[in-house]
Amino acid sequence: MHGIHTALVTPFAADGAVDLTAYAALCGRQLDAGIHGLVPCGTTGEAATLTHDEWRACIETAVRVSDGRVPVTAGVGTNNTASTVANLEAAAAAGATAGLLVFPYYNKPNPDGLREHVRRSARVGLPLVLYHVPGRTAQHLPAGLLAGLANVDGVIAVKEATGDLRYGTDVIRRTEASILSGDDFTFLPLLAAGGTGCISVVSNVAPAQTVAVYDRFEAGDLDGARGQLMALWPLIEFLFCDSNPVPCKAALATLGHCGAQPRLPLAPFSGTVPSDLLHELLG
């Protein structure tokens, strides 16, 4: 896996239902901007609040709109191995290209449990992207353990979301699996260390501008990549001034792409959306 893969928000209609029309339009906007992959039903997609039918409908919509143009990596992880396996089977049936496997939260599994969890998930046959996000799971894995899990047959990539460049670099040097930043803040430095891209939040709002960071880096234009990232930096800071995806949805609503409402226990954004910044960046 390489490039910019957008961790899609899940838009909700005024009655609280998933707005699949807006969702399809969001996916289409991403594809038109040259994004390299779609990631439905992850953290940014509020997957923890979706019913199974809503979860499946979001994945099916992303697959339909993508129509094979880019990979669709569906969030499948739970803190229960059996339900994770069931999600992987359902995601495969829905046409997903890969499964985003967040490590089990709350349980705090031991290393042997983690290894078996990944192995059983891999047996389904859908390629796996491991998702290491200690801020959500309460477990910060040793770099050697994460690299070992990344080397399990069937694992193709890791979404590394510690925000720690030293840690991310240590994982990169220990595995041949693709390492994608899970934090827009660390995206460019991890590319320089050998990472392959980003599963991005900011690309929801500014997809073409985020892709430009990657494209310029790949073209050897480090100054251009740095300049593009610095232009995005105020937006990145805004998007993480409150719990993700609350500010992201507020920004997308300001631009007219979807409603701003998240699902409880997340409350709507109560601050000021930097509309001048949005229009300056996006034209």
C-alpha cells in the first residue's frame, strides 16, 4: 500500500440515519482529487457507533463508487476475535480490498493473544492492514512485537498512529510490510524514513492538496512537499483541536459536503470553523 488513503467520515442525516447519498458524493470527491485509497468505517468513520447494516452499507457504497479504481480498506477490528473474523468475512463479501484491523481495545491482550488474533484474522484471506493506535486501545506495543505481527502472512501494511517518529522508524527498519502514517502530523517525516504513505484525516477536507504532498515527495521535490505540508498545517491543527472526527465534520459541513452532526457520545463542534482558511486552501 502506498499514497494517501482517506479515513472517511460517516455523514448523518438530520434524523440521525447514515446519509448514503452524501457518503457516495464524498467518495466521488476523493476519487476526483486523485486519492490513492478509501478507508470506510475506521475511527474517523465513527465505526463504534454504526449498526452492522450501516457498517456494511458504507463499505458497499465505497466499493461501488470506487468501482475498482482504488483499494477500499474497510475497518473490521473489534475487541473480540470471533466478531473480527465475522467482520472480515462480511467485508470480503461486500467487495473490500483489505481489512483495517485495529488491535483489541479494553482487553489489553498479551503478546501470544495478539499473535493468535492476527493469525486467525489472516486466515479469512482478506489482506490485513494492522492499526496501531495506543490512544484508542490503551496498548503501546513494543516495536519488535508490532513488526513481528506485520510479518504474519496475510498482513500487507501497518497504520502507525503513535505520532512518535522514533517508534515509527524503528518499526520501518524491522519489517518489509508497508508502513503508513496514521497521523497527518507525522506523514512527511515517516515518508523520509521509508514509510509508504498516510491513512489521512485532512484529506477528507483537502484531498488534492494532501495528495500533492505525497506526489512531490515521490518526485524528489522535498522542498515542494514541505511547502505543501506547511500550507496544510493550520488545517491539520484545526482538525485535531477536538476529538476526531468532530472538527472534520464541521469543516466539511462549512464547505457544504455533509452534515456536521456526529453520533453520541460525540457532541457537535462548538468552536469556530476557520472558513477563511478553508476557502484559501481550496479556492
